[in-house]
Amino acid sequence: MTTARAQLAMDKLMDAAERLYAEHGFAAVSMRQISDAAGQHNKSVVQYHFNSRDELIKAIVHRHLQPFQEYRTALMAELVDKPDVSLRDRVSCLVLPSVLHNIDLGSPSWHARFMAQALVEPTLREYTIQAHTHDPDSRTRPELDAMIRQLVVHMCAELEYDLAHRRIAASAAESSWHRLGDRLVTAVCGMWIEFHGPAPANNAAVHELTTPFRGTTIMKIQYI
């Protein structure tokens, strides 16, 4: 059982690591730099709490899953009693949780840039993808799945970078995230139609949307 003191230390280490990794990349950040940034004087504190760099990164990925999933579940629940559920409605459940979670994190934030790196890190890529997919055997077509993932993750990272470097005013952060979310939904709808053709609005499978799925499983349920 993790004590409150140990959890506090772990949270500080994850906060520091996420920021440093987002700003400098995984390869450029040492365990010592993370412990120093977290205000921990024991140079082995990261290994003590997480065993390794990769386990630390996995812990950071994991701690963002619950708020992400809560948004997805809420968005899906809104569709249960809707007479006509459109493709855009369903794609919104897929795309918007990432955007809404980034809004909650405030500005500056580092999670989007951290996730963009985790997705291309050879030793962590599969873990990161699996963590966001409830059923790895129930995805859309692999090429479409990858295109959606890359678009959403990396465009969120781009906006976060612009906010961090004051290319966009902090006062415009929330509206910028909402605008990005709307454009991402439009783009993913276009990609989906290119692969599968227009999907008719129908309410027959809407109750499936109330099941808490992560990743692109929601799209698999509806159209494949």
C-alpha cells in the first residue's frame, strides 16, 4: 500500500518528468534531472518509486486515463436518448475527450507534447496505444486507426506548444482548444467517410455507446 508521503513524492516526480520530457524529449532528460526538478535530493528516488524510466513514463500515461475516460463516458451518455445520432456525434465521442482534458489542465501544460513523444518511442509505443484502447482486437481499419491517432495527438501537441511559447495568448487558450476540437471532428469525419462511406444516422446501436470504451473502439462498434 502506498503511503500518502510516498504518493506525494511520486506525484512530484511525475509532474517534473512530464514537463521535462515535453520540453526536452525522453532521450535528453536524466533521472537525476527529474529528481532535482521535483525537489528530491536522493538521486535514486525515481528508481526507488518507479524502478525504471519506462515505468515512470507508463505511470504518467496511466494517470491521465481516468479524466479522459470520464469525458468520453459523459459524451456517450448524452447520445442515448438522442433520436438521430450522426457520424459527427459519434466522432465527437472519439476526439473531444482529449481536447476537453487538455482544457482542464490549463496553460501552460505539458501532457499533449509528452503523449506525442510516447507514441513514437519504440519501447513505449505499444503500451501507450493499448492504454487508450479497451479492446485491442476491436479497432477500425489499422490505417485509419493510425491516421486518427496521429492527427489528434500531434495537433493537440502543436497547440500546446504554441500556447507554451506564447504564439497564442493565454486568454485565448480555451477558445483555441474548442476550435481545434471542432476542426479535428470535421477532419476525422472526412477520413471516416473516405474509408467507409457515409454512415446513416440510426439509433439502433446507440446503447452500445454507454459502455466505457477507450481509443477507437467506439467507431468499430458502430460501423464495422
